[in-house]
Amino acid sequence: MAFEPVQLAIIFACLAGGGILKGATGAGAPVLAVPALAMMFDVKFAVVVMIMPNLLTNIWQGWLFRRHRLPASFVWGFAAAGAAGVLAGTLMLAFFSQRLLSLMVAAAVFGYVLLRLTRPDWKIAYPLASRLRLPAGITAGVLQGASGISAPVSITFLNAMRLERPVFISTVSIFFAVMSALQIPALGYFGILSGHGALISLAAIFPILAFMPVGSVLARRLSKENFDRVILILLSLLALKLVYDALAG
């Protein structure tokens, strides 16, 4: 696949935006990058582009915050459930139409925005969260495999536990890394991830890493409320554009 300079600039901007979000929050690069890339190209391309950044940045963050983990039974149970779900989601990615996939991405984004707006103080105590980790992990994995975005379930679920930032980053990084490690061979098996696509995905790591420090700076200078507001507005606009393109196409 050859790209025009304008297309390369768009891809770079989408990835940079994802890097800013990840640098500010410790998670969520696909939440911004996937709908933006899907709007400009298609969902399969967006999922492929983000697969290596998801794997490598989360391995790094998981190692960096390795001393701040929840009990192993919770972390690895949640991650294993996500890996199981991602297989089902990858089947959907392989066989569903582009229109349906775009609507699924838009629905995932709207779900994330809605939960952030309506249940900002929602809290799940650890004993209940431990019982919910398997169904939550499977559901998030299906979303990740089919749309490249598991945040409406995974990030919302962990946020509701009111974890400290290092514990949250450690847990979600292991979850994303395990899912991505399984998603790569699954995408290759169905012919969605080629050697050329893998190279594009590896190259996508650099703009994300380059702009993660920008997100860290913005998170310190902007209030959390204002930063969240900007991100939610941007995500809503991207989701609306995806819905419009899918229905008008």
C-alpha cells in the first residue's frame, strides 16, 4: 500500500493524538487513534496500525509499573479473559462488512463517552470487581478484536475500581499486552495483518512515543476536567462522522 503525503500526514496526526492521550492518562491511545484512522481509511487498517504500538508500549508500561500490581489472580484472570474475547472479536473483524465495523467503532466510542458523562463517580468494590473480572475481560476482548477499542469496558471497569494511577497503569498494560500478543497471530491467520502491515504498525510506534511526553505536560497544565472535556468532545465528533459515513455510503 502506497500513501500520498497528505495521507501520511493524516496518519501521523491520528497517532500523535493517540500518543498525547496515552501520555496524559497512561492508557487510551486506540480510543482516539482508531476512530480517527477508521474515518479516514477503514476499521481493519486502523486495527492493524495500532497492533504493534498496543503490544510494545504496554509491555514497557507493564514493566515500568511492575511493583504496583493487583493480585496475580485478578490481573492474569482479567487478561486471559480478554485474550479469549479477542479471538471472537477478530472473527467479527474478518467477516463483518466495513459499514457494520464502522458502526461498531462508533458505538464503542459513544458507549465510552456516555459512561464517562453519566457515571463519573461509579465505584466497584474489589470483591465484586474480582467476580466480574472474567465477564468484563471477555466483553472487552470482543470489542478489542472487532473494533480495536476495548475502553468502554476495560478502562471504565478499572476506573470504577478507583485504583491508584500506578496500579491502574500496571493492570491495564498487562491486559492490553496479552490481548495484543494473541491478536497478532489471529490477524495474520485471517489475512488481515500482512508483512507490509506489520512494518506500518511498527513505524506507528514512533509518533505515539514522540507525543506521549506532550500528553504528560498537558495533563499537568490543564485541569483533569478540562482535559477530559476536550477529549470527549473530539471523540464524539469522530464517532458522529463514522456514523454519517457508514449510513451515507
